[in-house]
Amino acid sequence: MKLWQKILIGFCLGALVGLIAGPQAAAFKPLGDLFIRLIKILIVPLVFSSLVIGASSMGDLRKLGRVGAKTLAYYLITTAVAVIIGLVLAAFFNPGAGFSIPANSYEANSHPDLLDSLINVVPASVLAAMVSGNMLQIITFALFMGIAITLAGEPAKTIHSFFDGLAETMYKMTTVVIEFVPVGVFALMAWVMAINGPGVLLPLSKVILLVYLGCFLQAVLVYSPLLSVLARMHPLRFFRGFFDASLVAFSTCSSSATLPVSMRCAQENLGVPKDIASFVLPLGATINMDGTALYQGICALFIAQVYGISMGITHYVAIILTATLASIGTAGVPGAGMIMLTMVLNAAGLPLDGILLIAGIDRVLDMARTCINVTGDGAGAVIIAATEEHIKALPARKGFYS
């Protein structure tokens, strides 16, 4: 049985037990608390090692030149826009309005003003940042170290190998911990249903609809204008040419597994030369997570609404920065969306218990967000190739738009 099936079963069983057992089902909550602790011990080493490897594996930055700069800028900007779309949708439609968990048990961390928040992205002490779990500072230092390893070249090979081994070890640990998600989901759903009743299910359906709507808006409002203006390609031509890759991503929920199909679609259907496609698409599978970032924005605000926590501008900035930067280190990790959501909640001072409310519907959300992740990679390859004047001329094809 696949993990998402186990999670769905745990979700349904927890809801059923909570309804039947009533307040007595609150006895299961310690199991959910234990899972939260297991997640917490993974966050810092997993994110730090993944980001160092992600940044240091880009190659010689001096040789990347214009292509590297354009690619990185495109990915970071579109990811930031995606999380903003998610926040706007969640703020407008208020998916957490259907029920609430008392806020007196959970309080948002106090945040400094906006200027101090931007300055505090750079840690005064790396060890202090790791001990306190300050994710923005950890991400900043990890990216800095990854770039420095790339610039150092051969003398830093040993350090690169160390972090590569650490990252692989953390991936294995994450795989083990993620296997306990069904138990955590069962425990928390039993508790939530016992306290709040069946009304808890309606807001989750709102979250699903908002994530799918957000992914659609990302494709229409972000990728389509960029393709039209920068690549001078009709958006329908792109979506038709890249449809196979988007469909594989939707069904497998894996950017890495979709990469061979993405490469073929970009080169054969869209005219992207091999050298551009082989650089932009693998890099995108590693650092470009537009759909996942959009999902983070919606889910973070949903959880804040559920727990009755008011959000200020510094909370929104923390969510945008964390979701954008953390997308660099999430590829290839089982349960990556959940791990990344934990980071975002931590940065915004929101209760980590909220991720178990999302876990039961995570597979459904994962299909949409992975699809838009991969589609964004393809759009980036076309745009970068076009700005470098390397889009190949293709013969007219039935159903394609020039």
C-alpha cells in the first residue's frame, strides 16, 4: 500500500473514531505530538545540508554567466509570486472560517518590525541560529556556504562530499519518519473531530479548491504573459507542447521522475536546444517549486485562521521569504511539501500541529503543485532559450499556435 493511501486511511479512521468516541478520543493526541517532535529533529540538519548541496552543485558560477543569472532570477521571482498568489487567495476566501481551534493554547511568536526582519535574515551567530531553529538565517548561511564551495572548487571537494553524505543520511531519516505520518494524522484527526465535530471537513475542501485555483492562476497570470512577452510564444502552443510532462507530473507527484519527459517535450515540441534544456530543467527540478510555494502560502494562512492567530506584515514577509528560499532544498525528499510547510510555519510563528490537518489531503494537493512545479520549469527553459536567441524554428504542427 502506498504512503498516500495509508495517510488517507489514517485520516478517515481518525475522523470516524473522533466522532464515535467523542471527548475520549483526545487520548490519542500524544501520538500526534510525538510525530511533531520527530519532524522537528529533522528540520535543521535536513534543510541545511540540502541547501548547501543544492547551491554548490550548480557548477562554476563564473562560467554560468547570463544563463545562470537569468535562470536563477526567473525561478526565484516566479516562486515568490506564487506564494503571494497563495496568500492573497487564502486571505480573500478565508478557508479556515469553517471551524477554529482555541488560540489560547497557541500563540504566535513576536516579530520585530519589517526593517529588523530583513536585517535578521543574516545570522549574527550560525550556531545560535541552528539552536533556535531560525530558518531564514539557516537558509541564508547554507546558500552562502554552497556558493562559496562552488567558488573554492577542488580544495572544497571534501566539504562538498561531507554535506552530500549528510544530506543523503537525512533523506533516509526523513523517509523513516514520514512512514509515521498515518499514525500522526489518525491521532490528531481523532482529537480534532472529537472537539470540533464534522464541521472540520468543510474547510479542508476549501483548501483543495484554493490550491487548484491558485495553480491555474499561476499558469494563466504568470507563465502565459512571460511566454508571450519574453519568448514571443503563444501560451497555448507551450501548454500543448509541454502537456505530456505536465500530465506525468500530475500523476506521479515527482519532478525528478518527470525530468526525462520534460527534456523531450522542451526539445522536440518547443524547440529548446539541448544545452539550454539540460541546464535549466534539471536545475528547475531542484530549486523551482512554484506550486509548492503557492501551497505553503494557502496552508500557512489556513492554519493561522484555524488557530485564531492574527497575521501581521512581518509574518507575511517571513512566509514569502521562507517559501521562496526553501524551495531550493526540497527536491527529491519524500514528503517534501510537508517538511517545507513545517519550515514556513516555524518562520511565521505558527503552531506545527497544523500540518497534520493538511496531511490527510496532501496527496490531492501534491498532484496539482507538482504539475505546476514542472510546468514552471518548462516555461523557464523556453523563456531562457528565447532570451538567448536559441529557440529553434519548428515546422507547423496541427493544434499548435505560433
